[in-house]
Amino acid sequence: EAGVAQSPRYKIIEKRQSVAFWCNPISGHATLYWYQQILGQGPKLLIQFQNNGVVDDSQLPKDRFSAERLKGVDSTLKIQPAKLEDSAVYLCASSPTGTRDKNIQYFGAGTRLSVL
Amino acid sequence: GEDVEQSLFLSVREGDSSVINCTYTDSSSTYLYWYKQEPGAGLQLLTYIFSNMDMKQDQRLTVLLNKKDKHLSLRIADTQTGDSAIYFCAESTPGNQFYFGTGTSLTVIP
């Protein structure tokens, strides 16, 4: 089966510009996650969707970050305006809804963002 | 959030066993996981263990869980150069929240 797809793979912007990332989860996976991974650290959850509803966005900096999953499939994550400290890899993951497997996440390759 | 801690670096010789350790703080964890991340790639699930188990073996991988001490380890037998990567442990809670460790960079010396 196809994995989690993310685009673009790389993005370089100047501070105060806007940027958007796209994620297509594995077909049939109801849960979708966005993580921020700063160099040398583990992934930190930004937002979790169950279908098109938000389950957890407690660590999302809502003054500049937004995310949506309008039809419960693809998702976009936006940063507006970007700051230098937003330089990181943004990882998307999805998980199925079966009771046995619901806690296993499958990750995309990520989008590496550099803010200059 | 919860604290999940790992040592930062580990070097082993090819053919030896590697043991990567992890400690966590949330006693209500439901699953614990080991992920592998190679340069420029996303995280690849290696194995996971349910919190009521104390050991799981999968080919060259052995996971040990000491729930009393909140300690998780991953043993890689016959370590190969292709095992060089960053290894993350992670835990999930009953509310399906995930917390990752900082990662252990494994270097395999030929």
C-alpha cells in the first residue's frame, strides 16, 4: 500500500513569509498527526485530527500556525508569519482506526523548512 | 507533556549487540514503541510492546520492558552498518497521545 505522502520535501523562506505543507495519509486512516522535529530533538506533536475534527492542538502555536483537514483525508499545515525558530522538519503521520492497530503511526518523509 | 529520555549516542562494532535504553514517566502508558530514522527520512516503526508485556522478540530485535522502573530497552543482535541511524522510543497514553524521546544516534563501526 502507498505510504504517507508529504510535499514539498524542502522549503526555504525568509522570516515573516508564509508557508504551507501538504499531507496525504494512508488510504482509510482516520487519524492524522502533524509533528515538528527540531534538529537534534524528537518529534513534538502539533495537532491531531480524527477524520476532519481536531482531537488535540494544545501544542500548536495558534497565533501563527493553522491546520485543516476539511474532507477528512488530506491535510495542510500553514505558518504565517514564519519565525527563525520555526526551522525544523515537519512530519505527518497517520494511523488506522482498528482497535488492535489504532496506536501505530505511519510517518511520511517530512518537509524540511529553513527560515532565513 | 510526559518526559521520555534516552542517551544521545551509542557506538558499537559490527557484529556486536547494541542496547538502546529509554526511560519514561507516565505509568498509564498503553503502548511503547521503537522507531528508526535514517538521514533525510521519516520515522520507521521497528517494533512495539503492549504495556502488560515484559518482553517481545522479533528477529534480531528484542524489546524489554520494566514497568516498575519505567524502563524500556531495545537490543539489536549482530548489529550491521545498515543499522546506523537515530532510534526513538515513544509512548502512547490511554488518550492516544504520543510522546517521543530525544533519540539515540547509533553508529556502527565496520
